[in-house]
Amino acid sequence: MDACTLGDLLDVVGGTSVRLHTAPAGLGAPVTEVLLYDAEGPLPRAPGALLLAVGTRAAAAGPLARAVAEAGMTGLVVRGPDGPVAAADAHGVALLSVPEDTAWHEAHLLLASAIGARPVSSASGHGDLFALADAIAAATGGATAVEDPRRRILAYSTVPGQPVDEDRRQGILGLQVPTGAGDGEQYRTLFAAPAPLRLPALREGALPRLAMAVRAGGETLGSVWVVDDGTLAADAAETLVQGASTAALLLLRARAAQELARHRTGDLLRRVLEGTADPAGAAVRLGMEGALRVAAFALDTVGPAELADAEQTGLRLLDVVRLQCEARYGRHACVLVDGVVYAVLPAVGEHGGDRHRRLAEHIVARAGQALRVPVRAGLGEVVAGLGEVAGSRADADLVLRLPDPSLPVATIDEVRARVTLARLAEVLGERRELSAGAWQRVLAHDERHGSDLARTLVCWFDAGCDMAGAARLLAVHPNTCRYRLRQVRRLVGIDLDDPDERLVLWLQLRVLAGLGPVRTA
């Protein structure tokens, strides 16, 4: 497994939690551990370490930068924004800072968790929590479980011979705590308590519990529960305090590992969508083989109020898309790029397209309700593998760019003609030699004289150059059409007998002038 780098660390905890001020050795510098500064003793030789400048004001930490360099460490962490940037640059060490009001033990826990983070192969990444649950169970004498704030069981002890009740058995089977009368009040009491609580059984046949909330930096990460049959060790409460502290570290580390894995997957998926990643390697890392299709989801924002928090809403949209895709396809690749959420969907079976459309419609409906902003979706063409995903992404983008709020979900095949014309309009408009021509003279004549030559031409072309058909589309007499076409030849100077000129003129009027077909009743 690759060692953690300064860039990896910042991917997990950068932003408001940890700020980078300088990194002379680059973001690829290794970060191996985090140490607390002790003014009473010399710094140990610790290549790759980060040193927390405990007891030293940020502005006065210049000498520590030199000591960090001499000890082979990667960087110095100060508290507050006014750290010794010049000294850190001079000695070739990274300088980071945490907010002024951050406790050093919180900073140590946060950074140590991020440094220990690695992408995990299991769905939960909580293997160490099972070992912790066994250790707590052995020390306290009671079967133990670790839960998240939503009462999902993350780990449980397997020490033989310990008493259990039906609630524990059902919870382990479903990895979810059974709900019942009084449960909510117990959890509210537990999460508000600073120390372990002894909680009575709420159902007949159930056993009491000794429980404690798991916290880090004021955030509740979950809880630890020990079945109490009346024979717990005398120091069970003290053991639980220590166990909850260790559980906080493990939960933070697991969260950081998941975030780091998600970031790396997102970066790889961005390159796949851009067509710059190695398809074979990406297929192995993403676990995606065979036919695929890109689905793109975007906020249909309509005003400044929605645009003001579009970035945050986009992240929430990413969560909705990821949740729905993973519910149907398991581990899944979704990423937010420039305000658009992309999901790469496996296309297996003859009805895969129908499933994709139903999924997109479901996501659009759920996201619209949850975010209170209209959401649109575009589905690209099914492609043979990851090497062609960039093309499917381009299709999905074209669908999203169609200005049609009445079409919240569409596949590229359903709107192929419209997106082709829209793309032609972009290409023609970008090149002077393609956008210039007789069509502009026709429009200018109509504007000056109030005539309708451009619309007459389009209807004549749409009718296959049939005068009677054009007259029906325009709801005029065929002689009126003949008169207008003679004006086009005489006043504008167009050779309507030339099929190439007719084709170019029709394209320019339809695509550049936006003169769509006339629909008869």
C-alpha cells in the first residue's frame, strides 16, 4: 500500500480543519506520523513526521522549523494563521496550521487518523472495531457492540459464553438495532451524557446495558454498548471510557480511509471521463468491465438564490446519486465535475436501457424533493468499455444542454436530432466562413421590409421544394409562395436551382436563425 503523502493528508482534512501555508518539498512528501513537541527534551529523529508546536506561539515557531528539518521531519503544525512561513521555506519543511481554538489533542487525533487512513477493501472498513469490541467484552465481562449515530451495528464481540438477549441477536442478524418504545429517549439521554450510563431493559426478557457515547471534537460518532447481566467487572465503566476513546480514533480513521478512497476513485473517474486514463488499469481499480453508459445529473437552477449555494447543493446531489446507484449496483463510481454529477452505469442485458432510464427518473424525483431544486438528467450512448466512456459522457452533456425543462430525463437516442442540430449551431457559429452567406441577406430583407421570405424558404425546403406543400405549411395560396421565391432570387441573389446552395441555406436558416419546422394541425 502506498505511504500517505502530504497531498493525501490534505485531501482528507484540508480546508477549514488544516491549512497548508508552504510545502517546499511538494505535496508528494511522505507523512508517517504526528508528534507532540516537548520543550523539555530533544526532538527525536523521525523522518516523515509532522510536529505539533505545543506550547509555542505560531509567530515564535521559527526556530522549530529548523529543528524539524534537522530531525528529518516533513513539516511543522502551528495553531493560528501567523506561522513562520519564511523560516519553513528556508529550511525546506512544510508549514501547516489548525484554527486558533483547536485543542492540541483534537489536532493530534485528527491528523493521526488521516495519516493512518488507507483505502479499504471491505464495505465498512471497521475490522479493527471488532477487535476492540472483543477487548472491551473480555475486560468488562459483557457482550459488546459498537454502533453509529443511526443505530447501525458496526462491530460486535464474539467472546464465547457471555449472556446475550433477543435484542442483541436480532441486532447482529440485521446489523441494525431493533426499535421499540422508549428507545429514542434512551439514545437522547446517552448522547447528552459525558460519562457511561447504566440503562434499564425496555422489553420483557431483555437485559440492561452499560453504554457510552463515542465523541471526537464535539461530534458524536456513535456509541458502545455492553450487555449487563449483573456480573460486570467492578471497573467496567472505566474500561468503557477507554474503549470509547479508542473507538473514536478508529471511527475517524475509517472515515478518513473512506474519504481518501473516495477521493482517489473520484480523481480516476474524472480522468476516465476526460479520456486521459489507462482503460485497462482503470477497469481493474474501479471494478468495471463490459458495456457501460454515463448518466449525467445537473441542477436546473433558475435564479440567483439557487446559484448562491449551488456548490453545496451539488455535493448533496452527488450524495443522492451515489446512494441510489449503490443501492442498485453495489460499489459504484460517481463524481462531481463542474457542477454536474456523473455516474458510470453497467449496461448488461437487453433491458439495461430501460433500467437506466427508470433509475434516472427516480433520482431526478428524489433529488428534486430533497434539494428543492429541479434536477435534470441526460444518458449517453451505451459503449463497449471504459475506453469509450468519454464519448458517452459527451453524449450526456449534450442532452443536458438542451433548454427544455419539460424533458427532465432523456437519452441521447431520444433527442439525437435535436442535439445534432444544437451541436451544428455551435460549430457553424464559431467559424465565420460557415456562418456567413445568403441567409443573413434574407433575414435582413425581412427585417427591413416586414416580409416573410426566410420562413417561406424553410417551409419550401421542408416540403421537399413542393410549392403546394409549402403553401399548406404557410397557410397561404401557392401563388403567394411563388411570388416570394421569385423575390428571393431577384432581391437576395440566391440560386435556388443549385441543390448544394439549397442545403446550406436550409441548414443556416434552421440552425443559425433558429427557424424550426412549421407543424400543421
